Amino acid sequence: MPFDLEPVQAALPGRRIRWFPSVASTMDEAARLAAAGEADVVVADEQTAGRGRFGRSWHSEPGAGLYTTLILRPPLRSGDVPAFTLALALATAEAIARTADLRCDLRWPNDLLLEGKKCAGILVELAGNAFLAGIGVNVNHTRFPDELAHHATSLRLVSGRFHSRERLLIELVRTAESFTRMLVEGGPRPVLDMFRRASSFARGRRVRVNLEGTTLEGVTDDLDPAGFLWLRTADGGRVLIRSGGVRPLE
Ligand code: BTN
């Protein structure tokens, strides 16, 4: 079903929403438009070079997913990016719950899971004084390429129902703005407390962490005040994970 911008714009007065049929990445379009001060939300039907963390690509099947970058200008600093990423994960989970009535697990720092598989991811980049919140949600995908099929799912595959990308974008802009406000007004603590409650990965989970060029195994042992993840290793040490891919060890 083609994306219908009109109801989205009507529901979000005052936000300049730019829709594209196809872009390389909404992050690049958003960086360009943010520099020119010309948009608040960039959304595309398809990305030909959608990207995730660590230079990975983001599978962006035309018409099936929500591929968006929100251009936000909160009074935050680069040191707030870890907590901001967690706030956006919470916002995305809330938007999915409101739209599709599905409860996601949150895998630190930026993955949303349904039935243990990834249905959405967050990528935060800075561009001048703007924060670019890149959010990809697998909405109506009915299958994934073989190499992703074990790890990825969609709202439709889990619920058995079609979901409106327009409705999801409306909720996402609202929830992202309200979680950003929570972070600005209350600091990281309320966001971290909500993340702890929403995520099965914040405490007591046996995981493997892929760091650049090496891996670590241990049990997750809470978030630090900035939003990084503590890992308790077998030798009794406690290592602060600032960046890395966390995978469960069952
Ligand atoms: C991740 O899980 O590593 C982050 C994935 C982020 C994907 C979104 S889709 C919209 C925006 N444009 C991109 O190229 N990436 C983000």
C-alpha cells in the first residue's frame, strides 16, 4: 500500500515532514535538510543504502517498513547520546504498542525484539546542533532474506495482521518528542529506570558482547548513570560496555 503523507501531516501540525519514494539513506537526507533547516522528519518508502550501527546495512524492502530519521534539537550534549538512544528505543516500543498492540523487549542499547527476533533498530548521529534519530521498523514484511531470517521479524509476522505505517509514524513522532522531553527535563535517571523495567537485558542476562575484534561473555549487571551497560565476567570482574553488539547466551 503506498504511503499516504496527508494524514500524517494533518496529525502532526507544525512538523515539516519530507517523504521520498527512494533514497540511499534517510540519515543522509536528514543531515542535508538539517543543515539547511528545512525539515523535522524525513521518511522514505525505500532505502537503497540503509545503514545500521557498526557500518552494517539495514534491510529496507520498498513499501514494507518504516524508514525514518527525526531531526531533533534538544538542549543535550554528545555525552547524552547513550541515554538518548535508550529513550528513543523506549519511544519506539511505545509507538509499536499503541499502533500494533505488541510488547517489545529492548536489547541494550538500540534493538527492539519480538519473540527474540529484531523488529526495529535505532541509529543516532549528530549533525551540527541537531540530533538525527534514525529509526527503522520492520512493519509489514512477510519474509526476510535467508541471512536475516533467523534474527529478524516484523510486526505483521508476529501479529498476523497488516499495520499502518502512517499511524506508526504519527505515534513515533509523538513518543520520541515526549521521551526526549523526559530526558531534557529529568536527566537520564527516569529514562534509565524505564529501560530497566522494559528490558530483559539490563540485569541478570547471560550474554556475549561483540566488541571490535574481540568478544566478552558474562552476565549483565545494570546500567551505569550515563546509560552504558555493566557486564560481570566469570573472573568476577565488572566491565563497562560502551559500545558493542549484545547477544543472549542460552
Ligand atoms: C541498527 O539496528 O543498527 C540501527 C538501524 C537503523 C535503521 C534506520 S532506517 C532509517 C534510518 N536510515 C538509515 O540508513 N538507518 C536508520
